[in-house]
Amino acid sequence: MKILTVVGARPQFIKAAAVSNVIRKHHKEILVHTGQHYDENMSKIFFEELNIPKPDYNLGVGSGRHGRQTGTMLIKLEEIYEVEKPDFVLVYGDTNSTLAGALCASKLLIPVAHVEAGLRSFNMEMPEEQNRVLTDHISNLLFVPTESAEKNLKEEGIKKGVYNVGDVMFDAILNFKKLAESKNEIMEKLSIKGKEYILTTIHRAENTNHIDRLKNIVNALNKCGKTIVLPLHPRTKKYMMDYGLEFNENIKVIEPVGYLEMINLEMNSQKIVTDSGGVQKEAFFMKKPCITMREETEWVETVENGWNKIVGTDTEKILDGILNFTPLSKQKNIFGDGNASGKILKVLDM
Ligand code: UD1
Ligand code: UDP
């Protein structure tokens, strides 16, 4: 079978590193990089570190407004699909690259497989929620990572082609944790020791694109009196400059890091404070308390299980989370057995 995979943003490279590896042992895979992320430390580093095959095509779409970015992807993907004639198009998650990959296939009547289907924040103002809902409704195979994702699809009337395989990011952690442990130069480089710092990421558009929310977050981090390591997403860096916001000296702001360094930083941290989807899950995998600076989460099981606290973007609530949140319960198995990729392959082979 010929499977055409579309990736474009950082978390998709990590997911593909787990899944492509398995698929390629049995099928021909054509890998398309839309170019949504393009800085070396947002793209190339992942392909090199995680041994992801070089993309067969790079569309070089780059940054831009949603319509232009998604539309350019559609135009370029259509030409490739028509030449390659894949049996399946595989997409991950909820970015503009996900929607473009799925929509273009659907129009050409090529079956779509969606990995990380069924996630919902129930906030349609998020571009990610729009991308997820639309992609799910045009997918033929829907690989859900959690029980709540399966339930969400059922409630929208999607019952056919749904498979709960667990989370491919759990596969990725299991695959790369050892390698990451052996590459701990980042700790020395930053002159930090384990458990001495809080790891933070901020990039969600609903936080960066509103000066009040970003200001509240920066104030909380500046005031918390803790050492914070913050690999800064280029979107956030840009808005910090536009708004004239600055971090205090307790915050070690660094460039985005590769996945192996990121796992290292997560493993050695005391707590994790984030608005990222993937990092919330990784906090759970690493048994680190997670404070989520959003109004809701798609990863509801991590909250129900007591390991993730949703604090929104109110300065005092973020501070309270940073200073006082302690997980109460033992962890339940939420994300499967770490063989989501193998299960996806089995379904594709059916
Ligand atoms: C995108 C996804 C988001 C995902 C995130 C992962 C959409 C709508 N959003 O958000 O769901 O969580 O990726 O990180 O698809 N930029 C650079 N260099 C790069 C990439 C981006 O400087 O290599 C800057 C540009 O100023 C760009 C901005 O970051 O305009 C935002 O990039 P974009 O890909 O549009 O959205 P993300 O915030 O990265
Ligand atoms: N990540 C990384 N380097 C960084 C920040 C994040 O490798 O500097 C990894 C992180 O470990 C996780 C993924 O990127 O695997 C999450 O991506 P991101 O937060 O950009 O997007 P989201 O998951 O919110 O869509």
C-alpha cells in the first residue's frame, strides 16, 4: 500500500518519528512537509535527532494568515496527490497542515487516516478546534488516543472507522527516553540541577495574541520567585517584542530546543507550566505536576486523574498553581500501552 503522510509543525514531526518508523517496515510511505514550521530548531533538528526520513516533498509554505497558509498548502498538495495517487493520506493532530492534508485528499476521494482524532476543547474560537472537527468529519479512519476522544466522536455521530489505539506520543517517549537521558548537556549548559526549576512553554494563539493574557502570564512567571526554564516559541518571542513585555532574571529564556533536550528538561524539572497540548501529556508521562494556562483542555483525563490543573490566564491563579499544586492521586493508565503505532499499522493492514 502507498501511504502519503502530511506533516508541517513541530509536534507532528515527533508523532511521525514514532509512526513512520513502523509503517515503513510494511508499506511505501511518501512524506510531505508543508513547511509550516521552517526554522532549524522548529523543523530540521527533529528530522536529524529522531532519524525521520527526509521528506519526499517540502512545500515551503511558511508563515502567514490562516487562509493563505492553508490555501497554499491545498494548491500544492493537490498536484502531489495527483502524481503520487496514494491509497491513504495520513495526518496528525490539529494544525493547518492537518486540515489541508485531509481536505485535499477528501476532495480527490482519497481515504484519510487521522491520528489523534476526537480531541475537543469545545472552544470553536481556537483554530485547532476548527481543524480537528473538520478533519474528523472527512476522515475514514480515526485513531483516537483516549476514551473521552472516542466518546466525543460518538456524540458527533462518528462511529465508523474509530479505533482507540492509545497515544502515539507515548510511543515516542518510550522510543527516545534512553537516548534523551544520555544527552543531558543542556542541564550543564544552563547551569541548573535537577528539581531546581520549573519548565515552561507558551505558544497558544489565544494567549500570545491577546496582550492582557500574555501580560498576566509574564507577570505570574516574573513574580513567582522560582527559577524557570523557558524555551521560547518564535510566535511568543514576536508578540513579547510587539507588546514591549520583558521577563525577569529568574527566567532562563532559551531558543526552542530539540525533542531530546526537551525530554531531558521535562524529566529533571520540578513542575511544568504550559499551554501546549503535547507538553501536558509529557508531564503526565514523566509524573510531573502540570499547570495549564488555558481555560480548558482536550486532555481531560490528566485533570480528572489529579495531575493537571487548569488555571487559565489570571496572574493570581497561575501563581497559586505554581506555588501550591500537588497531585493527589496515583496515576491511572490513560494513554494506552505505548504501542499505538503498531495498532495503527494493524488497522491499515485490514
Ligand atoms: C502551530 C499550530 C498549533 C500547534 C503549534 C505547534 C495551527 C493553526 N497552529 O501554531 O496548533 O500547537 O503549531 O508548535 O496550525 N514562526 C517562526 N518560525 C517557524 C515557525 C513559526 O518564526 O519555524 C513564527 C512566525 O512568526 C509565525 C508564528 O511563529 O507567524 C506562528 O506560526 P504558525 O505555524 O502559524 O503557528 P504556531 O503558533 O506555530
Ligand atoms: N518541544 C520541543 N522543543 C521545545 C518545545 C516543545 O521539542 O522547545 C516538543 C514537546 O516536547 C512536545 C511537542 O514539542 O513533544 C509539543 O509541541 P508544541 O507545544 O509546539 O505544540 P502542541 O503540542 O501544543 O500542538
